Amino acid sequence: MAKQKPTSRAAAKAAAQKKSPAGKTAHKTAAKSTARKKLKAKARAVPSAKRARPKQRIAISHYRDEDFKADGLRAYAKYRDLGIADATNGLARAHVIRLIGPCNPAEVSKLHFHDVDFQMVYVLKGWVKTYIEGHGETLMKEGTSWTQPPRIKHLILDYSDDVELLEVILPADFKTVELAA
């Protein structure tokens, strides 16, 4: 007499596990897979209004030296906007910052914070010495990246004449608060 096929997916799994010497391992894998499916299902269950994000488009920014403008937050810096703020409808901003040398600590070393949700900096070229509240002084050099939690107090102490930084901030528009020394 021919064996009948199991009638459900669960029955088929159970039958396969009985035949397999690795049945216990397969059971654990199946349990993990089921747990992941439950998490994904919960994520999908969130109403779309809570997941709504601004409509986004592709932003491509090719390097051009003339795109560095002295129109940003600091007078001692030139900024190359990468088009992220427009492409994300204000969700995020990304720019390359060139700090103009030589560093004048009287001008740049002002304690401040940014009212942001996220801030990340990556040193593309040169170096910058910073002070970050609760962390102290750190020399950030080419290839170094760091995040600054929302509203954390910080300042620039010194930098090389050739420093360039990539900065990513959420949201695109934010308030900077300078603090008294």
C-alpha cells in the first residue's frame, strides 16, 4: 500500500523531521523561522500612518570644487550640499564640510549643541580635534567616524588646514544652540 502524503505543511514538516537524523536541529531552525515570521507580521501590523515617511527620490552629487559654498552654519567653513535634504523632503541632510585654515580657536571653540535626532561625522581628509561632553577630547583623523547623540554639548578645539568632513544629520533642518563658556 502506498504511503499517503501529509495533508498540511505542518504535518509534512513533522514527517520530514521524523525521517531526518537532524530532526532536532531542523525543529530549532523551524522555530526560529516561525519567530521571525511573527516579528515581520507584527511590523506589517503597524498602521501605515505611523510608518509614513516623506516621499523620497534619488540624489546624485558629483564632485565639483565650485559646489563648496560659504553659506552654512559656520563662517569658518565651506559646505558642499549633497542634495539629500531635497531628495528626502527634509528627512535628512548630508554635506561635505571644509573647515578653512588655519584654525582660529577663538572663533571655532564655542561650546554648543544641535537639536537633532541623529548626527554622524566622518573625516574624509585631514584631522579635527574635538571635545564631546562625557567623552572628553579626541583627535579624529582621516577614516574616523563618530556619532553625536541628540543635544550633546561639543566643540572643535583645532583642525588641519586640509580637513574635510562628511556629516549626516536628521532632520535636515535643526536648531543649533551656542552655550556660554
